Amino acid sequence: MSTGLVSRKLARWDAFTLRIDLDMLELLVNRELVRRVPALRSVHLEGDGDTLEITVKAAWHDLPAMLQARVTELRVYRQFLGCKVVGVRGPLGVPLPMSVVGLLVRRLSHGMVTLDRNDRILLVDLRPHLPNGVELNVQHARCDGRWLNIELGPGSVTPVLVPVAARTEGPA
């Protein structure tokens, strides 16, 4: 039975610019991640120009906690997402040192995320989530209201061929 509800588009593109609706991305992240990560309560995304602010509400040992991260220079190269961490605030808005952020990243990311504390560069390995043979390149990302505009650079899709076992031909 149809509910009659029409959802908005998550993403659309023209030429080489991909536009992602932050409201729909938030909705999707909150539905999927909250279901998969029991400690997570909600994620909120807010953008202003080249800066994206991510607010995460969670519960650690049943105690509520909030973490805010401001990132800039979002890039994707091949199958890695990178950004520069401008600042991170923990519970009660207290700024967190990058050494603590690095420790949290190592402990919670299961090897998928790395942080260079000196340069404040955060890298996310997207290989487990992208099909084999897809290479992406994002040259620039900018927030315009509730839209994240991503300028795509050169990329490619290479078919992944698996060896075919020798066929055994039967009598015709």
C-alpha cells in the first residue's frame, strides 16, 4: 500500500557539479547510523562556504555527550575522502586538543579513518564502500544554504575482470 509520501532527492548533478541536500543526508545518516551504532543519538550538518560543521550527539556509558567538528577543504582523491580539521569541541563546548581527537579516531574508527595531528588532515578510506574500479576526484566543496556543492574532477570507472575458468565443451 502506497503512503503517498514523496521524498526529496538526496543528490543531483549538472555537468561536473554534484549537489547534495544536507537535510536529506542528515535524515539518511540519522536513520542508518543510529540503527548501526547504539551509542549514537543524532548527527547534525551545517555548512557555511568552505566549512562544514558536524555535530554528533551520543551516549557514552549512558551519559549524554556532544562533539562538534569543523572541517574544511573537503576532497576525494581516488577512493579516499580527506579534509582539514579546523576545530573540535567536546562536551560543554570545551575545545579538544588534536592529540585527544587522534586517540578517539584511532579507537573508534576501526582503521577506516586516520588523522595527521600536526597538519590536521583527516583521511577516510572509502574503498570498502565504493565498487571496485571507481576512482573519484573532488576538486572543491562548498556549502550554499542547505546544499553541499561538490565540483568533480577527472575520474574513471574501470571494469573489474575476474579470470574465467577454462570451459569444458561437451558433445554437440
